[in-house]
Amino acid sequence: MTLRVALNSETKILLAPMEGVIDAEMRAVFTALGGFDRCVTEFVRVTEQRIPDHVFLRFCPELHAGGVTSSGVPVYLQLLGGDPKWMAVNAMRAEKLEPAGIDLNFGCPSKTVTRREGGSVLLREPNRVGDIVAAVRDAVDPSVPVTAKIRLGFSHTDDLEDIVERVIRAGATEVCVHARTKEDRYKPPAHWHEVRRVSGLTDVARVPLTINGDIWSVDLAGRALAESGAQHIMLGRGALRSPDLALQIKQHQQNVPYNSMPWNAVLTMLITYLTRSTNLHPKFVGNRAKQWLGFLLVTYPEAKDAFQSIKTLKESDEVLRELSNISRSLG
């Protein structure tokens, strides 16, 4: 399969729900840049209680604006929990705020999450995954998309077909597979070829399949689709390394020449994001700037100098002042 065939005009690009990284402000700057067709929020943790509206709104402030970013890109609200009843109860509560869709997290590998019966630990119990999807699907209006994000399995891939079959039978609108097990965490490589084992199941059921993991470039996006048999892709760390990667892929789909963003444009984007985030914790701006620069330096060597220049700074105004000075020096 050629790259052109794999990256066809029907391919959608989703922005991943990276916990502690991609928040509403970041969704806003990414979707303003272009290329993304949908976003998913960081997970809302569901326990045995009713979640108040203000919690959903904190994770997804786009609910104040019809469930879309300022650029009009839909945002799905992600729920994470292990009890079908309470997942259903809170999905119904979330539905009243009219999200663009509800996504269910069966992929988070964090020990904090898995110790509390959430995320990827549930992949050891395919029937439970199916029960949760079914409970949420039955709890909300049929017009509300209910999607599921999974991994290849917990410690092995033996149950992958069973998990996907149950998710499909439970009525999921779409399935996204991060092509690693829980125990793989984020260790390379992503095993896109393993996902092809279930592409036939999703094709027959007409349930779109999305591939996630190690998609760093246009070429790798095409390879991930070709090897997995998926129709769509989800970008996480790849977008943080190359903020315009989704736009590059879209332009490639349309056979339009495209030059990658220069460093100064990326730095301006970072400053815009941080400026919108100054109302948060006093140390948030510095910590998030260093975090994002850590991703960027893989693609942009200039990010190393910027990181070093703010490495010891802690206050928001100091960090923003230094980054702005660097940006001005670049013209």
C-alpha cells in the first residue's frame, strides 16, 4: 500500500488526551493552527459518586461554547473508571452539558490509575470493558458518540480480538488502539501490525478504527495506517514535537506543498499558549514551558538553548519575559 493510498482524504486526525500535558489552552492553539478534526480531553476520574458539573467544565471548558474549540473543532469528554453503573450515571450527567462525544479510557498505564481499577488494568477483564461500554452506550442518547481508547492488552496481546469484539458489540461508535500493551508503557516501538488483527472486525461492523503511537512524521502516519489497517490516526507526542504535523499530513492528503513551521513560529505558539495559562498555579507556566521544550528539542535543536535560558526560572513573568526576549532576537 502506498503512502498516498494510506493517507486518503477520509483520514481523520485526532489530538490525543495526554494526561497532564494537553489541556484546553493547548487544544486551542493546536486547532487554531489547523489539521486536527477532533480532540479528546484529559480523563475525568469516575468513582462511586456523582460528578458535579463544574468538574466536567474544568476538564472541558469548551462545553461553554457548544463542545468545540475556538476554531470549531469538536472535543470529546473522556471518562475513566471501572464501575459500569457509575460510569453510566456520570455519562448521563455529562450528556446534559452537551459534549460533542464521550470517550472511555481503557489505555492509561499510570500505576496511580491502574491501582484504582481504571485505565489499562481493565484490559485484563475483556467482559468488564464490554460492560462499561454497554452501560455508557445505553445511558446516553443514541445521537451522542461513545468511543473507546484501548491498548493492545495489559501484559500481552492475546485478548485483543476479544476486547475489540466486546467493545463493538457494546455499541461503541469508534475504537482507538494505542499499539502497545500497558507494560510497554511508551517504550518504542509501537506495534502497528498487531492492530491489523482487529481491523477486519471493525470493518465488518463499520466501526472506524484509529491508530495511535509513534507517529512522528507524515511518512510514519502513512505507514501506521498501512500496517494497522486503521482509517484514522491520533497524534500525541508527535504533535508536541512537531506542532504542525497534523497540518503537514492534511496538506499531503491534498497533494499541496508545505514547509514545516520555522522555530520562531513554534516559539510564538508556545508563548501564546503560556500566556493563556497564566491564571493557573504560579509555577505552572515554568513547568509546562520546560515540559513542552523538552518535546520540541527532538525536532528543533534551538529549543535546547531556550530550555537552558529558563531552566532555573520559576515565576511566570520571568519565564514569559525570557522567552519573549528570545523571540524578539529572532526577528
